[in-house]
Amino acid sequence: MFEARLVHGNLLKKVLDAIKDLLTEASWDCADSGIQLQAMDNSHVSLVSVNLRAEGFDKYRCDRNLIMGMDLTSMSKILKCSASDDIITMKAQDNADTVSFIFESPSQEKVSDYQMKLMNLDQDHLGIPETEYACVIKMPSGEFARICRDLSNFGENIVIACSKEGVKFSAAGDIGTANVKLAQTSSVDKEEDAVVIDMQEPVTLTFACRYLNMFTKATPLSPQVSLSMHPDVPLVVEYAIGEIGQIQYFLAPKIGD
Amino acid sequence: EGRQHPIEMFYARE
């Protein structure tokens, strides 16, 4: 028996919004410790990893490890049937071929129950080694989304250059060039407005805008985003999922032949 | 501009 109840059901809807443009289907691995998802996008350029800790749920039970392969478009359609303040419960029997989504209104006066067929998907996990990143940039997630959106108008790629002076996002194309520089903030009223750079050595990497823009669909999950960079390894873009976990996007950099 | 390689080039399959 698997059962996971989330009073802040809206977080699950936001997680789906953050992955459904990148992935059409994926497996949710349910274990005693929580729920995890790891999947590559169809082009195998980026990798998404979602981690939802068991203790973050209001009720969590997983008697046996369970892999639930889901069509994420269908899951998203079902979650759209819930209200933003609904309590969401996911439930499945051991060896079941369906999963149930139960939506309860906060007053308990309305309870909806949706069942979805599960899929058998090929599991294709990549091992992500522990990496000491040369630069870790923490910045407001809305600012990052804005920069990616604005610079996409100039070219297909964004160059991210991190140095002790700050971080510079650049793009170039037919209409001209664009540069946005952010310095580390000295003092802010709200922690979520801070730009904090932890740099061991300067790093400059180039990434496809298209993917960065898809990652920014996670912006409603968290006021801050962290960008971890290291020479010639994938960028990690990470957003917290409330108090219950995090979503990480790994994006291969563009490198010379 | 650089070339886009797949993410598997950086991480091994488990």
C-alpha cells in the first residue's frame, strides 16, 4: 500500500507545471524515504530530478518500493481538476496498475477521486557524482526567469560568466547583443531578494536558452534559485519545493569539438 | 558557439 497526503496540494500542481513541458512521461519511485523522479528530456540534453521527502507529507505510507510510470500530460490534466487550496492524496495498492488522486476541499465538504492508468516505462537512470562546484550562484528566481526570457530574444544561447565581481548573462544574435550583470547584494531587506555568489574559481559556460526557459517554469515553487557551475560539466539549476524537497535540472553545456 | 552534446556524455548510466 502506498499513500501520500499533502495538505499544501498546490505544491504538487506546481511540480507538474515545472516538468511537463520537458518530460512527457516519467517514473515516480516511491520508497519509505519518499518519492523521487529522474528523467531525461526527449533530446537527452537535460535531466530532471525531483525529490519529495516522506517527512514533508502530512501522511506518508509506503509498505513496498513502488515504481509508478505516468503519462505526465494525463497527470497534469487530473491535477488541474483540483482547487488551489485542496488537500491532495496519492494512493496505490501494491502491484497496482492504477494510481488514485483524491482531492479534499479544506472544509472536507467536497471530495473528488480520480484514477489514472500506470505505464511500464524503461528506467534509464544516470549516476550524478558528488561535485564540488567552482561557482554557486543564489539569486531571486523571478530575476533569473526574467533574464532568460529577455536574452532569448537575442540568440539561441546564453553565456553565463561567474567571477568575483558577480555574474554576467550574455546573448548575441542578428539583432545585436545583450548583457545583464548582477553583483552580489551587500544588504537586502528580504533574504529572497539576495544575490549570493560562492566562487572558488571563475567559470564561463554556454547553454541553450530553450532549456533554461523550460527550467524557469519552476519559478512559482520558490523565491530563490541556485545555479551551480563547474568547467565543462552540466549546470545544475535548483529550486526548493516548499519545505518538502527540491527539483534539480541538469543541463549539458555547449562545448568545443 | 560550441556544440551541444547529450547529457549522457557527462554522467554514466547506473
